[in-house]
Amino acid sequence: MPTTSLPLPAPSVCSATALRKASRRVAQLYDDALAPCGLKSTQYAILVEIARHGAHPPTMQTLANALVMDRSTLGHNLRPLERDDLVALQTSSTDRRRRHIALTTTGKARMRDAKLRWQAAQDRFHDIFGVEPAAVLRETLLGIAHDERLGVLVD
């Protein structure tokens, strides 16, 4: 990774483009840190979100909502995690149509191993961007992510 910043391009009026560029840059940092664990930042985020539910594994819909993803995209992202025995899809005991996603023992171990590498990327981001500005940025981005008014354009 270069030690200097790239020159700033011409300003853009498109918020989506600026967000995507920033997202790709930050994802590169976290993906690089997590690569030795065999995870991408998106996969680590999924494992962490599942773990947040503790002993009550989330349903596909609950997990998709928490990750601001549609169910088909979530399913696509879960396939390699399931193939690698990091997560298991379980049929609900009360409603056979509902499927829960649980971390396997292997998934829990992989997540623990990845946490130190994730923390290294987090620390690097904080060193460069600043702890307080990063907290404000996260709050702003999560506000955007969970504002359903931005989901569709209604006339």
C-alpha cells in the first residue's frame, strides 16, 4: 500500500460514486488484512452479524435486513461460507419455511482468528482518518444505510 495519498480527482456531484469509491478503498484495506484468514471483509461482516445474535441464530430475512442486503444477495454471499463449513443453514423448529443461519465451530474459530487482523485494519484506518472522525463517519454512514427513504425513488 502506498505511503502517500493519491491526488484528488476532479470533484464529483454524485454522492453514490463518492461512497462507492470510498467503500472500495476501505474494503481493500480490510480485505488485505483478512486475506491470510481466507476471508473477505464482507464475509467477516456476515460472521460478526451472525455472532451478534448469540444463541438465537438470525433468519435469512433478519440477517439480510441487518446487513442492508436483499435475500438473494445474502444467499450468494452465504454459499462460500457454507461450503467452507463456517455457517450452517438450519430449518426453524416452529416454521419449516424459515431458515436460520448459525455459526459452526469452524466459523467461530475463523472469526476469532480474523479478529486480530480486522483490528489491525481498524487501527490503521483510525491512525490515518482519526478515531473521532471515524466514529462520526460510521454514525453518518449507518444513518444513511438504515434510512429506508433512500431505498427507492418515489415521485
